[in-house]
Amino acid sequence: MRIPLIVCLAVCAAACSGNSTSPTPVSSGTTAMSIAGTWDGTFVSSNNDTAQIRMVLTQSDSNVSGTWNSSSVAWSGEVTGRVSGSTFDGQFTFSGTAANGTVCTGAATVTGPATSSTLTLASANGVIGGACPAPLPVGLRIDTQRQ
């Protein structure tokens, strides 16, 4: 009876001694590609002239926010959305002043491929907003390059 007890104590002591290693954390997946920074490009719609735009984006994990404005027309707004893999899905808000002084506002849902150097976003519905004497952009395409 003593020998099995001694063997049991020896095995238990051996199991409890030595180096302990903390468990390795489990990865939650890949880190979202960063599109934070300044982006310059064009804003094209089927019913308005092409406009030059600049976006300044910040990013936390996959969440993106920022602002945009145009140097060629009186449009500006905010950008919000998410990066998933190599795709950006989000929303652009629009604010602009028509020739008669009316402030026109709206929003467009956009999606498209994102790389570390280019964003190509599109919105089939274009900008949806209130009544405006100027035509709100439809058939929207935004092509930008990181600066």
C-alpha cells in the first residue's frame, strides 16, 4: 500500500513542478486594412460635371470616419463606414449651396474595392435628399488615390 501511495505522490509532485506557461491568446482574425489618411480624386455622376474631391479619413479597427470636400464645386460632407477585407461599405453625407443660395443636403450609400493606395466607390442610387433646385448626383462614382 505504501509503494502505490509513494508513486502517486511522486507523479503529482512532478506534474505540479517545472515551468508554467500561460495559454496563448486566440487571434480574433486579421487586422482590418487601414485606409486612414488623405485621398484625392474625382467625384463623377451621370447628371453633374466631374468634381475634384479630397477625403481625410481616420480609422479605428475596421470603423472609418472622416470628411470630404470639393475644390471645384461647393460640396462637402462626412464619410462613415467599415472596411471588411478589401471592401469599403459606408455612407457619404452631402451639403452644398445651390446658385440661388439654397443649402441642399443628402446622403449616398457607397461600396467598392479598397487597397492601400486606391478607393473606388460607387452608389447606384446616388445622393438621396430633400428638395433642391440643383440636381442631386445620381449614378455616383468616386475614384481616389492615397496621398
